[in-house]
Amino acid sequence: MEYRTLGKTGLSVSVISYGASPLGGVFHNVRETQGVETVHTALEMGMNYIDCSPYYGLTKAESVLGMALKGVERNRYILATKVGRYGDDEFDFSAERVTRSIDESLERLGVDHIDVIQCHDIEFGSIRQVIDETIPALRWAREQGKVRFIGVTGLPLTIFRKVLDEIEIDTVLSYCHYCLNDVTLDSLSPYLNEKRVGVINASALSMGLLTNSGPPDWHPAPALIRDHCAKAAAHCRERGADIAKLALQFALANPRIHTTLVGTARPENIRKNIEWMNEPIDETLLAEVRDILKPIQDQTWPSGRTENN
Ligand code: NAD
């Protein structure tokens, strides 16, 4: 496993990390024992960064993760979770709610501190409130020793500049913006680097678009993006390859990204992903797939409030 420094946090994080949303049954139903086994496999294979949220499975993912982490030495993993999002349409970035949220997460996760606490999908709220109220509340939690580092997450890339232009934070988590069909996160790299921010890339498989089984029903991508990704997946199959492998290898090759989160509740996917990571990328197939995806390259979908897109 290769490790990179997560910006100014100084934390040494595995280049491929564990995304815990599937533990909440976000993609399909998951047995708890299988979820626990997946977390243990991830840790045994050298992943040391785990990303979760009270939103995933409406607290279920945090509870299953808490079970998995019971008895595991605290210094073996870097734990990240979030505040502010509690349902598909339920957001509350108030100081009171996020402060309570940290205590609830600590309880569910069974730990006495969280390493990285992030405001979850801030484009759905008021960025002003996040800057003036939420982040100061998280700093207060940091002074109390409950959290170590502070970050924000969301889909539109504009939100990161809006926050970082005004206030200091430690990490950003971007998703679906550094994968085969969308590399726009890279255009923000010089700015993020200048701010010495830790860069976490999520959804290298574009939340299932770049897999053989395809995206879940709730996936927000419009039909045109889905169709081109399905075509690219079929092309890989015809070549005897798996698009998930190519997608993962592609995302992991970018050194400006400190860690890439991959979500799964299947131990065999963890093993497969790490195996793939250590194999050379098929450059010919990569060029063919990027050509198929060209008509939708860097296209995305709106998320949250209009003014934040
Ligand atoms: P992803 O792109 O990692 O895709 C997950 C899907 O791919 C799942 O269905 C999984 O079973 C499948 N998969 C994983 N490995 C595979 C393999 N080897 N072969 C075939 N299929 C495979 O999307 P994701 O789970 O949404 O993103 C990763 C993590 O990033 C999440 O778990 C979450 O922790 C985090 N995340 C955060 C935000 C946010 O904060 N706003 C948004 C998206 C993701």
C-alpha cells in the first residue's frame, strides 16, 4: 500500500481508502457480519482512512462501522465522518445540531475522538452559515478534543473556493469529479495545493456508473451520461476487461489526490481493488474508453441550491 500526506493535516493516508456508505445499505441490503468483515479486510490490507456519515443508511453505516471497530487499536485507523446531512432532504448546519451530531457519532462509532469531521454536502445549505456558524462550532469541538481536523464535502466544485477564499479548513472531499468521465477536480488542484488542503476523491467508479452492474436507481446522472458509461462498460467487457478496474487505476494514478475512497460492503471487492491498484493500466483500453466517453466528458448534474452550482 502506498501512503500520501493529507495536506497540512500531516496524516499519512493510504492512496485507496474505505468508503463506508455501503454499510448503510445504500447500494443494496448488507448483512452486518459481512459489513464488519469488509472493514476488517480493508484494515488488514493497509487501508487506514475510513469515511462515514450519519446520513448513510440513516445512521446504520456508523453503527455497523462502530461494531467493526470495536477492539481495533485506535491508532490503526484514521476516522472521518460528517455533520449537517441527516436524510435525502434533511439538512441542518446550525451550531446546535452539528455539536449534538458529533456526540451522537462518537457514541455510535464507539470512539472518543473523530480524526476528520466534515460538513456534508454544503451546497444544500447556506455557505454563509457554514462559514459563520458551522465551522466555528466544529472548531469549538476541536478545542474540546472531540475532533482533530475540519473539512467540507459536496458535488459542485465552486463550493470549495467559496469556503476556502474566506476561512481555513484542513480537507475537502469531492466526488464524481475525478473519474474516467469527469476530471474537473484537477483544475482546482493548484488552488487546493496552494491552500495546503488535504484532497479526498470519492466515487472513482462514479457511484456505480463505471461498473458492470451499473448505477443504482437513485443515481442523479442524466440518461446521456448513463448511456455512454454503459457503452464504455460494454466495450471493456468485449475486450475481456472490467471497467471498474480501469476506472480505479485511472483515479489512483493522480498524485495530486491524496486518497481515493471506494465504497463496498464486500470483502472480495476490497481484495480485488487492491490487486488492481498494483497492476499496470492498459493504456490502449484507456484511450478507447476515454474516446467513447468524449461526448459526455466533464458533464455533471446539478446538486443543492441553484446559487451553489
Ligand atoms: P463508488 O464510485 O466507490 O462506487 C460504489 C459502487 O461500486 C458500489 O456499488 C460497489 O459495490 C461498487 N464496487 C466497488 N468496488 C467494486 C469492484 N471492484 N467491482 C465492481 N464494483 C465495485 O461510489 P461511492 O461508494 O459513492 O463512493 C465511495 C465513498 O465515498 C462512499 O462510500 C462515501 O464514503 C464517500 N462519498 C462521500 C460523498 C460526500 O461526502 N458527499 C459523496 C459520495 C461518496
